[in-house]
Amino acid sequence: MKPEHSLDARGLLCPEPVMMLHAAVRKVAPGEVLQMIATDPSTQRDVPKFCQFLGYELVRHAEEKDEFIYWIRKAAS
């Protein structure tokens, strides 16, 4: 899956990754996908809750070595 936007939150700790995600998703058009890469394990809990709360679709979640990768589709207006 090729995202239209990306966010690198590697090396940041809670709550910074989700705060950055909140700011980044504002720049994403409805229906577009944002890929976020993080190293903080708490994002495994926080990102799905963020998506559920705001009505975004967590399209995919993957783990590669010590990185957590999320593909988030912004809800259509």
C-alpha cells in the first residue's frame, strides 16, 4: 500500500507520537492514507484508540524489528 502522506515518529515517546499524528492528519484529505512509523510500544494501544475515537480507518498495522508501522485512512467528510 502506497500512502499519500508519511509521518516519522521514531525515537519519540508518549504522548508525542499521537500529538504529531493529530497534527499531521489535519493536512490529509478525506480518503487519503497516512503512514506513521513509530518506535514507542505505547502506540500499539494509542493509535487504534485515536482512530476509533476520531472515526479514521486503521487500514493496516505492522511490526518490523523495533518499529511499529500504521496506515491510517482519513474518513470521508
